Amino acid sequence: MAPPRIAEVLAVGVRGGFFTDDQAAIRAGAVRDGFGYAGPPVTPGFTAVRQPAEALSVLLVLDDGSVEFGDCAAVQYAGAGGRDPVFSASRAREAVLDHVAPRLVGREVTGFRALAEELDRVETDGGRLHTAVRYGVSQAVLAAAARAARVTMAEVVRDEYRTGAPLRPVPLYAQSGDDRYGNAEKMVLRGVDVLPHGLFASPADLGPAGEGLADYLRWLVARIGQLRPDGGYHPRLHVDTYGTPGLAFGGDVRAVAGYLAWLGELCAPYDLAVEHPVDAGSREGQLEACAQLRAELAALGSGVRVVVDEWCNTLDDVRAFVAAGAADVVHVKTPDLGSLTDSIEALLLVRDAGLEAFCGGTCTETDRSAQVTAHVAMACEAGQVLAKPGMGVDEGLMVVGNEMARTAALAAARRTREDT
């Protein structure tokens, strides 16, 4: 039977899972006003400090009448840390119809990798397509390749990249958003593998000497014991600090290391990972600062792990951080890397280097992008995967966790049939 062909490409604006925030304005002291923020934005492209996230569905209509799709989505803190600017669904729709659709209509779907890599190289008068566009288009191609092969997307990735992954569910990491207490309790009650995120995005949240985060971690450790007193639940702790410890300690990496080591002691008996503890303002500066931070923590005998995020936005960035020994955990933030081909290669690079590969993303994504990246996480044996989209905990755990459970069951059933 001949492979299906792509008969039509459609693009329609849809809702993102949360809101896009101007990180520079928040770090500069933008004041909360109910759910939003008062005052003007700072980062170009923003019309407000907090604005609803946009997304774009790219639908591939195949000649047999079936349809597969992916969603273009960008991160919550667009335009920060070396990332692409704020995502516009209307501009993205024009780019898809003008530059992607003509390259897809009439094509046979015979696999994922070659076609996705070809589309990732598309150039316009303004340069490469926005990372969010490349992200959504690659999702659609992966879904179509899985339909053509009549297997799951995880099996397509595993086989085309020869990852050797067993296709089991990956530990889930949930993010709390601003409701860092109530949502953390939800996570504990649900037995989430990695928690709580915390969203310590402003100096006010962290506290002048970091006491806000310290108090929160003390509360969290105690609350785990209160809500799950049987002792059978032992999560990993992972907090995202958006560079605020570096601000609190005036950029003194040694002082930041001492602070993180102290936090690690407060978290006993649970392991602690801290994401983006310093922001050095550039990739080279970040490489140096994170490598020094890891060395200082090792000298202190601390087991706190450094998670890199900002300034580690591309496959080349991931290679650089791994080579420099500048991370214990690499947040492969899928929308930032563009095509899923780069996310897959990054996750495998980190895994093969003996570090923890975090298949992440953002609250502003969609249910579809979350489902597709769940397949990628399984196929690449990620150390953890983000429960997304949104900031409500329950929804992200359901979307990603359920997709992994279904995929694992299908792959296992197929293996059983093949073995017999």
C-alpha cells in the first residue's frame, strides 16, 4: 500500500495554556494587580506585563481523509534569556501558509526525521521561522509519520533515532505557579515524582537574603511528612528561581553556592535541584557561572544539583553546557529548541553524557504539544518530563501522565504480539 500524501495544510489560531509574562518587567519590580501586573512592559513585543498566550494549530489533511496536527507555542517568558520574541499566532499563520504549506502539499509521508529536518531549515526574508512555528510543524509531521506507520509517535522516535528506550512512563515534574502552597499540596497528595517548581521569579518572592525560599522549603518538607506520613513517598524536590539568588547575593557565585548548600540541608531527606540560580546575562557568562557554581557546591560536599534553562535554548547551547560541565540537569525546553528533531538530539546527548535530561517546556503550551512531547520524553529516556500545560497541576498531570500510560500500554502490547 502506497504511503499517504499530504493533501492540504490548514492553520488556525488556538489558545495557549496560560499567560505570557514579561520577565524583565517582573524582575524590575512590576507590582501585582490581582492576577495581572500593573505598569508598562519592558521587553519588546509585549503589550502588557502579562498577556494571554497564543498558539497555532497546524493541521495536515492526508489524502485518505485522516488528519494529524501539531501546535505552535512559545514559552511563558518570551524574549528573555536569548529566546525568540513574543509569539503571534496571526504572523505565524502567514508563515506556515506561505513557507511551510507549499513544501508539504503533495508529499508522501514516509517517516519523520528527514522531512522534519528539511522543514527546520526553511529560510524567509527575515531568517529562520520562529522557534514556535518549527516546533508545531514538527509535531504535525511526527504525528503523520506515526499514523502512516500505524504505531505510536514514541515508537517512531525510538526506531528512527535508535534510542533503545523501553518506552516506559517518565517521572513527572509538576509546576505550582503562583499558588505554590495549595498546588504543592495537590502534588504531594497525588504522589508526584518531582515537585514543586515554586515560581520564585522575583526578588520579593525569594527574600532579601533568600529567606522566602528557605521558609517555603521548610514548610514543604514538613507538609510532605504530614500529608504522606507512611514514609513510602520520597519525591525529588526541584525549584525554579529565575536567577534571583544571584541577584540577592550580588552575583557572588561562591555566596550563591553556600546558600544553595544550606537549602539542600533544609530539604533532607529529599534531594534538591535548583533551576537557574544565577543569570549571567549571556551564554558564555552562564557557562562560566554554572560551571563555577557546580565546583563550589562540590567543594562544600553538597548534593544540590544545578539545573540550566535560560541561555541554554538551542541544540548548540546544550552541547556547550554539557561540554563545559556546567549542569547536573539540562532543561530541554522544547518550544525554545524549535523542531522536535533538535529536542530529541539534545535529550539523547544529555542522557548519553550521564546527566539528567529534563524534557520540559512551559505552562503556555497546549494539550497537543504536551501529548507529543510526552512521546519524545519516553523515546529518549528522559529523567523527568514536565506536566503541562497550565498552572493548575491536575490538568498537566492528566494530559502528560495519561498519554504516557496509554503509549506504554500500546507499545507493550505490540511487543507481546511480535514475541509470540
